[in-house]
Amino acid sequence: MAVRLGDEIWVTIYVGDEAVKTKFPAYDDPDMHTAINELIRDKVRGRGTRTRIEVIEPRIRFYNKVAQDVEGIQFKDTDGKIKSLSGKTEGWKSRVPDNWKSSTASYFEETEALSKEEAKN
């Protein structure tokens, strides 16, 4: 099966037995292309003995920059009613826990690493 450019990307993580799906722009979207490059580049900071590896923060920045929608999360509103969280919910990204953002964004690191490995063969 081929990757089709122009198609939105849905990434699924599991929290317990529940699936949480996040929608991202297509790979050929200019903002997505820039965000993936920044995600990979921003993991290493400094030079020589002062090199620092950052993983979580670049992933969270990536998620906050390009994630477009989410499914599979519910929250209580100010009236105590249970509602589904989506990209239409005001401030929805702030309700998604950072560790979920990090896990979701890691998909793109793994995908990029696999494509580079496969290109060598």
C-alpha cells in the first residue's frame, strides 16, 4: 500500500484499552513538512560535551503546532456535563495531556527514521 500525498494523517495511540486518534495535515502540506523537520532537528541542542538531547518538549511543540483534531477523549465542561473533545472545542489542545501529545508525535519520528533506513537498502 502506498502513502498518498494530500491525505490527512490520523495517528492512534492507546490509553488503556481506549483509542485516542489525532488528525494531522497531509505530508505534502508545507506547514507539516516544516514541523516534521523542526521536530527532528530540535531534539539535539548544543555541541560537543554540552550537547543536550530533548525529546518531550519538541514533540509537544510539534503537536501543538500542527494537530488539527482529536477523537476518543471526553471531558467535563464547567456545568459538569460530559462532552467529547474535538478540534472544534475551544482550547482543545490544552486539555490533551502532554504525555499523550508526546506519544502521538513520536509516530512521525519513527516514520521518518524508517523511511531513511529503507532508503539505504
